[in-house]
Amino acid sequence: MGHPYIPNSTDEIRKKLLTTIGAETVEDLFSDIPKDLRLRHRPSLPEPHSEIEVRRYVEGILAKNTTDREFVSFLGAGIWPHSVPIVVDSIAGRTEFLTSYTPYQPEVSQGMLQALYEYQSLLCELLDMDVVDSSMYDWATSLGEAARMARRVTGRTEFLYPHFIHPERLATLRAYSEPVGIKLVEVDNDLDDGQIDSEDVKAKVGPQTAALYVENPSYLGPLMMNLEELAEIVHDHGGLFVAGVDPMSLGLIKPPGQYGADIAIGEGQPLGSHVNYGGPLLGIFACREDPRLLRQIPGRVVGMTVTRGGDTGYCMVLQTREQHIRREKATSNICTNEALLAVRAAAYLALLGPEGIQSLGEYVISMASYLASLLSEIEGVKAPSLRGPHFKEFTMRLTKLGKRASQMNKDLLTEGILGGKPLVEDFPELGEASLLCVTERHTREDLEKLVEAVGRIMEG
């Protein structure tokens, strides 16, 4: 008798299946795999254990991890330790959201469609953009899709990006660009203040420029001061202006719709989603109201309508994915979205409101500035190493001979602190620098604990 949930587990059924497909043994199914790569014996697995024993064993392995629950964490660099209100967990944990994958049958998915519509509406307001899709995998894939969209809209082949960019975002951008013939062109950042060099942009923008991509704040934390100028430069040459943003900063600084962005992207993880060992994430993707852009936006867009009976209803108004139209006409091959995380973001933004997101931004920027000022008083430490205003993250450079950012992090672990991301491999021109992150979860005591620990380590 076979397993009740595996219908092909009996010898009789297995033999029937093999006969039907013309194979003599199960091994024939793996004939394409070279014999020297195949396992020649059964895996060395332990005997079955009880649920309690397995749980204890797995929890023992997990207990070896170091997390921001036990340690004070200053690690951001693309995924940030923000606070998640319990209300968000409660709403997203409801079974009608938690078990919903994606609305393939819109007429029976009104609740999820409404939630996604609310997400789009809240993001439109936050970004000051006209259209938001729902949604992308993460910031990196949103960037790749933005480059492809600019290529389709303009018919041009060059995509300009800043030197100071998250290396994983850049790797994803390259992976998306190469198959469709997009040439990536790097533009300089000033090593003194981190600003994008507008003169270098002017020298590199041209008749084949599809778009210029900027980030505000920068990956390294500085706020960009010349966004309107950069937008004007690329627009004068017929290209698009793409802005990457941290949504948590938009309670304080201008949203991309106010400085000329045609496309806005970003990472939605800070909006009510936990760090979760690096995922899942939520890619933000928006554009201004332009038929050329709207018809080329990747993913899907949910709209609100009125039924014949006068009731409000929600439906898919745009879904130019390869699952819905001819593959060669599709704008993206992304076959899913981050629906549950979009619901979390909608709940989070609705909970905070405009005043809440502004207050949070004020706290974050002031505490980051306070930490940088304290660290800068330590001999052999420069913080921030890039001049000018920063939001949430900044670079700390060790100028004392022999001090290494990686060793600093190892020493901080012994003090119960997760340090920032070392930058020397990605940006050696910055020296022994780390990228430190401050959010609303940090208290003055947390900051002072880090400063005291760094001071002792630098003296040693």
C-alpha cells in the first residue's frame, strides 16, 4: 500500500507510469545526468525522530544565529531594521490575505484587489507619481525593469547610473540589460560629498541615452542636491529620468514627482515588513501619467470602477505580463508579485499617515546626525566620511593606521553590537569605511553604546 498523498508510490502504479512513458526503470529518467555526478548510495540521513525532537534540534541550530533581537544592529545597506507595528502583523496575518497568492480570477478576489488598489493609491501620494504597479520583487529588479522600460519607450540603448550604487542592484541591472542590448554607462560621484557630478553627466549623455538613474538618498546616505538640474540635462537630450528612493525619507524630502522623475522605484521593505534574513522584499515601481509610459509599465495595475448596479468594484486594468498576452508583447517576465508585502505596506502607511511618516523621518535623520557627530569626536574616526546632509545611513571611515572595518565589526560583536557593512571591497577609494544605519528602533543609549565601544576599540 502506498503513501496516501503520493499516488505513484506503489510498485504497480510506478510500473504503469514507466511503461506509459517508455522507460524501464526510474534510473532511466536521469540518464542525461553523467554517471560520475550521480549519488551511488542512499543519503546518510538519521532515523526518523518525533516532532518534539526535530523541533528542538532545528531550534538549536537557529540559536547559533546572531540577530537584531539580541544585539543592537547598525546594519542596513538595502534591508533596514525598522519597527513593524503589531497592527500590521495582525492585518497581514488574516487568512484571507495570508493565503492569497495573487488575483488570477479578479472577479472573485475583490478583497485582495481592493487592498492592492489602496497600496497603489498610498504610494502614488507618497511618491507624488500618477501610476504605481502592484508590485515588483525588490528594488534591484525594479531597477532592471526601469532600464528595459526606458529602452522600449525611447528606442535608445544607453542607461546611465551613478558610481555609488548598491553592488547587488548593479549586478541585477547588468543581468537585465545585457540580453536586450542595453549599454550601461557609469557617471561619477564626488568623493568629497557624494553628489552626482553634473558635468560628467553632461559629458556622457547623448542621442543614445535612454535614461539617467539617480538615488536619493544615495546608497551611502547623502541626499542629492542637484536633482532638478540632472532631470533637465537628461530631458534636454530626450531621455528619461529614473529616481530610486527610500520611501521612509519622503516625509521630509521632495518626492520624485516634484523634481522631474519619469519613473520612480525603490524598496518597500521598510514599510511594515521584517528583515527576515534578507527577504522577501517589495519592489516599488511608479511612473508619471504618460500613455507611452503607462503602456510599458511592468507588472500589473489595479483600478476601481462602478458596477451596473452602482456598487464599487475593483479589477485589473493593465496586466502586460507574459502570462496574459503574447510573450513578445509582454513588458516583463515577472510571473508573480509581492502581494502580501504590498498589503503590509498599505496597512503601515494608513496607520502612520502623513504626520506619522514625517515624525518618523525627523527622528531618523536627527538620530543619524547625532551618532555621526559623536563618532567624529573619536580620534582616528571620520563620520560621515562624505560631507553634507544624510538620511538614515552614513559612512564611518577609520583613518588610524592599521585599523580595519572588518576587524572593527568582529570586535563590536563581542560587545553585543552588529556593525555596519564594510565598503572597502566595493568602494576602495573610500578607505576603511563602513556604512552605518540608524532607524526609529535606536535609542540614545544604543548610539552611546556604539560610540563607547568604537572608542575602546580604536584605543586598543
